[in-house]
Amino acid sequence: MKFYYSYKDILKAPRIALGPQRLFLGTLGVALAHIVYFMLSYLALWIQGNRLDMVWRHYGLLPFPLGAELSFWPRVIAFLAVILSLILLLSANTALARSAYMTLRNNFFYTGNQALEFARSKTKSVLGVYLTYLFLILPFIAGALIMSAIGSFYGFGDILISLGTLVYIFAGLILLFVTLSMLISFFLAPAIVAAKEEDGFGTAVECMRLLWGEPWRLVGYGVLTVVLALVFTFVFVFAIKVGLIIYSILFLPLMHSLAPLLENALAYMQQSLGGLDPLLRSLFGDEGVRYFYLKKNYMPIELPLSRTIASMIIYFFLMITGYMSLGYFLSTINSALVSSVVIFDHHLSGNNLLSRPDSQIDREHFEFNPRENTKNLDEKEKAPGKKQP
């Protein structure tokens, strides 16, 4: 895979993201984050005194307890649901970025287990990024509190506060810069950790360096990344929809008993989306839902127990395809971001992150890279004193 160190490399992200390893890691990350969020959110609503069947009818698989009136402990659990799911998503992004980085290095034997192990070992580094920003922002909060206390003194307090006007302006600019870099880190931190193996502090500094040194390229590549992820995710979902249509046309007429099972499975999926179902219908319109969602409103049919269980099994696999679609979206985003980090570092420092020493590879003493291996063989053959065949 030739690397151009330009926007051309970002255009490869949808193809890189389509690799089975990245699809698996993205699906796994989205599924685990959703399961943790779903279970803790339902726990918070149940402790609050809500009936679970009523919660299911209202929310389905997408509860939002923070939008409801909650007492102290249910609200703590609801916040915990959000935080843990975000940590899982950041870890999944790190594994995805690591897998994409190894693909760019042409390391074809890098496994999903190695990517997951890397993400697990770097969890502290990813979380350390936000602790770093917290310590950077705290002095500004403390300074504001101190100046507020000084201003409470009658007379000279107002004069002292007014003398610091220029300080406030520059402090506000610095705080704006730090805040913007923190927002960028939610996207770039996993890619930086995967490509450069930085710790939390180093990743935060790298985000600030990129914001200062490559602002326009950062914005341009970011817009290109989002557009690619959205467009190709719609293409991916459309392909799945076409596959389901082909399956229905070819096989359902031959297996009439399967038709009500599929109808029930689609009805279960529609009900489980809760408030997202009408939102998707209004977003895509009457024609769009036929291509990217469900062509009609499905209602469950009364079936015997065995056939009901079969419908639930089909529904389970349909939900996996939904997780896979979101996983492909994450995979595309992280593949593009890793390429962006390699390009940024090449422009700012002249380094080639695709050929740097890597701790995980060096520890395992093996990296399959045909181009590099061929180069090494050629050098050995041309070494002084070696007889040429």
C-alpha cells in the first residue's frame, strides 16, 4: 500500500475499514458499549421505581435516564453508564486505530487479539489525556475564584480586578485553545496513541501541537473524514439492505414458513428502537426508509413458542448487523484519523511513523512486511565479501 502523505491517503480509509479484523473490532466495541449503557440505564430507571416493561415500551434499546427526573443514586448510576460506555468506545477506537496503523505498515499478520491487548495496555494513557486537560483547566478556574474573592472587597478590590483586564483576555484565549484541543483529543487521542505510543501527557501535548501547527489541514481532513464515514456507511447499510432483499426474493417463496418469522423479527427490531424509529422515518422520508431502513411499519404476529423463539434468533442477528454498521462507521473514522496523524507528523517533524520502532512488534521480534523484508534481503546480497549467485 503506497502512502502519499496527502489527502489521497484519507480516501483509502473506507477500504481499510472494510477489513474483517476492523469490522470485528468495531462491532465488538459498539456492542459492549451499548450493552453496558443499556443495563446500567435500565438499572437506574428500575431503582427510581419505573416498571421495566413500561420503560421498554417507551425507550426500547435506547434509554435516556438523564433526561428524566431521578433521585441521587439513580442519577449516579446513569452518569456511570455514560462514562463507562465512553471509556469502552475510546478503548475500541484505540484497538481500531492500532489495527489500521498496522495495515498501513503492511504488517499483515497483526491479529485482533494483539490490537485488543494494545488497547487494554493503553487504557491509562487514553484516560490520562483528560486528566492532563483537567489539570490544565483547573488553574483557570482557581484563578477566577480568587479574583472573584478579591472583587468582593469594597473599594480596592474593584481596582485590582480592573488592572487584570489584559490578563483575563490572554487567559481566555489560552483557555479557548486548551478547550479546542481537548475536543479534538476525543477523536485524535486513540489514533495518536496507536501510531506514536504516547502516554496521556504526550498525547495531550500532541493534540495542542497539531491544533497550532496544522489547523487548516486538521479542519480539512476532519471534514473529509466525516463525509467519507457517512457516505460509505450509508453504502454499507444499503448493501446489507440489498442482501436482505435478495434473500427475500430468492428464498422466501421457497420457504413460506420463514416469512412470518422475518416479519416478527423486523417488528421486534422496530419496537426496540423506541423513539429512534420515528426519527429515522422523518429523517429519510417515505422513499429513503425503503432503501436504508424498514419499508413499512411491522406488527408482531401471534406464533407458537418455537416459532417465536426462531423470530427472536433472527432479530438477534439483525441487531448484530446494526452493530456492524455502526462498527464500520467507527472503523472508517479511525482509519482516516490514523492516516491523518501519520501525515501531520510527516509535515511537522519530517518523521515517518510507518517505519518507526514499535514496542509491541519489537517485543514479539516479528513483523511481516514484504517490501521491507525484500529490501533487507537485497542489502544482504549486496554486502561486501558475499558471493553473488
